[in-house]
Amino acid sequence: MRKNFGAKPLSYPQPVLIIAAYDENGIPNAMNAAWGGISEMNEISMCLSEGHKTVKNILKRKAFTVSMADAAHVIACDYVGIVSGNHVEDKFTKAGFHATKSSFVDAPLIDELAVALECRLKDYNPETCILRGEIVNVSVDERALNEHGQVDPAKVAPICFDPFNNTYLKIGEKVGNAFADGKLLK
Ligand SMILES: Cc1cc2nc3c(=O)[nH]c(=O)nc-3n(C[C@H](O)[C@H](O)[C@H](O)COP(=O)(O)O)c2cc1C
């Protein structure tokens, strides 16, 4: 027996993407988005509602960053998902975030979040809410790297969104090797 949950946006794992952009005065703002992911080799697609301050900023500056939310910053990452920069001017600062301008695009990197995609706006369709960005660079703060310069997921401690329970879960335990374990059945 399976239980049916209906036609709803429920899947595992859903990302916790923190999207950041500057407004026309260079003030950074950020929002939380769970509906999105990689859609091509150098492309990310997300479903973002037109009214969000972040979307307005992206349309003005034609650029944004997408940081991976992490366990150390759950409160800040949830905060930017429940308060709008349309109403709270210093939302980014209130979240405890600090911005450093990306060297690749006209958008802020969030110092507190180690892993980020730096993106140029490709297009936005307000009817479908789909916003697509070209990934121009991926940067990872050194504090999340191991001694070989590789990304250490234990140091990043990324989180995912559980839409079934409205919770955030820490991503952690390694259970296999991609493009490899399946060979056992070949
Ligand atoms: C867990 C979570 C996931 C969210 N996912 C999305 C999403 O995928 N698309 C979207 O448009 N809004 C999403 N939101 C809502 C926005 O983050 C929220 O409306 C935010 O206040 C917009 O901020 P802004 O107006 O300052 O840009 C999500 C919020 C939370 C807490």
C-alpha cells in the first residue's frame, strides 16, 4: 500500500538555495528558494515569484549568486525566506549576512555561506516564474576545502528542505560512489 499525497511540489531532496542580488543602489538582498536546480551544464533554473524583491533586483542588475544554505546558518537562511526586502530594507544585514562583490558578475557573495554559484541572468518568464541563469563561476571558501583543495561536505554541512514536514535536514553521510557503484550490476 502507498499513501497518495496528491499533485504537490514534494520531492527529496529539495535544495535550500539562497539567492542574492544587489538593488539599484548596491544594497544586497537575499531570498530562500527550494524550487530549483541545475538544468544544463552551465545553467540553473528556479521558480521564483515575480513580486519578490530579489527577483526585481535580478531583473535590474541581470546577475545573482546562488549560495548553498548550511547547518550553521539555518536561522538566517530561513529568515530570508519568510521576510521580504520589499518591507524590510536591511534584511540582508538583519540576517547577519555580509556581502562581498563577485569578481565574475554584478552580484553579492554571502561571506557566511561557503559554496556559491555566480550567475548571469539568462531570462525570466513571469507567467511560469522560471528564472534561468548562466553559471559563470562556482566559488568555494577555503574554509570548506580539505588539504587537497577538494570540497569537504562535512565542512560545508549543506542542508536540504523536507517539504513533507517543513523542516531542514543536514546532508552528510556518504553511502556510495556515483558513476561507480552501479557497475556491480553490469
Ligand atoms: C523553505 C523555503 C523555500 C522557498 N522556496 C521558494 C521558491 O522556490 N520560490 C519562491 O518564489 N519563493 C520561495 N520561498 C519564499 C521566499 O524566499 C520569500 O517569499 C522571501 O521573503 C522573498 O524575499 P524577497 O522579497 O526579499 O526577495 C521559499 C521560502 C522558504 C522558507
